[in-house]
Amino acid sequence: MRKLIVCSTLVVSLLTAATPTFAYTVKSGDTMTKIATDNGMALQDLSKANPQIQDLNSIFVGQQINLNGLNTGTEATINQKVDSNFKPFTATAYSMGTVTATGTKVAQGRTIAVDPNVIPLGSKVEIKSDIPGVSGIYTAEDTGSAVKGNKIDIYMNTYDQCVRFGLRDIQLRVLD
């Protein structure tokens, strides 16, 4: 009986040691999009693996994110892995002003504010988002004091639209 217990304990220990860890601890600067991209997964799959997270834009440092079962081979996962030109960004929205830093008139569906050290002014960019009406081609026409690093500000016509938009994770690639 003693040998059986020792053998059982050894087998359980070996199985546990061989099982990969599928938990990720959120660090400062992380977004769900960044975590998904860094792990070669689609944001949709990461969301499905974490039903306890109701708002994907509200994660906090130290929170445990489940990465288990994400690599499902879905078309979205495959597309995201293949197209490595898209990078994770955070996006907010703004509605103030009429003329951009490049001298153009602001326009919803076209104008974004960027950090010119990351995206040169005048660049065309493509945004992928699961938010209706946000995905598409935009022009980096404006800057802002809070727009630093991998963050953009998308111009919207009204303050109410901006408030509803909030802070979102998106995917962005520079086209030219």
C-alpha cells in the first residue's frame, strides 16, 4: 500500500510539473489586446477564456488572465498570427477643435491624433477593432499632449460619442 501511495504521488507530481501554466499576471501598461497579441491569440479568444472580465478595457495590475485553451485554430486567431504588421494600441476619442496640427479640418472617420515619434504625421493607418464603425483607414493629422507611445485619439463629432467610446484596445498598422 505504501508503494502505491508513493508511486501515485510521484505520478501526480510529474504530471503537475509537466503541465504548462496558462495564467498571466497583468503588468503596468498591459491591455487585453497586447496580452492577446503577445501570446499569438485573437482578442475574441482571450475574451472567451476570461468570461469573468465583463469590460475588456478594465483590467488591473496583478489580475490573473486565463490563457488556457486560446489557441483554437479559429480563423480570427490564424489571421492575427499571420498579419504581424498590426500592433496593439489603446484608443480614446476627442471632439474638440476644428483644425488639426497638420492644418486640415477635423473629420470623423478620417482624423486621428498620434504621437509623431511613433506614427509620422500624414501617415495613413488601418485600424482593426471589434467596435462597430471604428475599423477602417485613417490619417494621422493631429497630436495631443496625452497621446504618447502606442496610444491614439480618434476624432468624433460629439462629446457624447467620445464618452461612449471611452478607452479601447485596438490593432493598428501604418500603411504609408
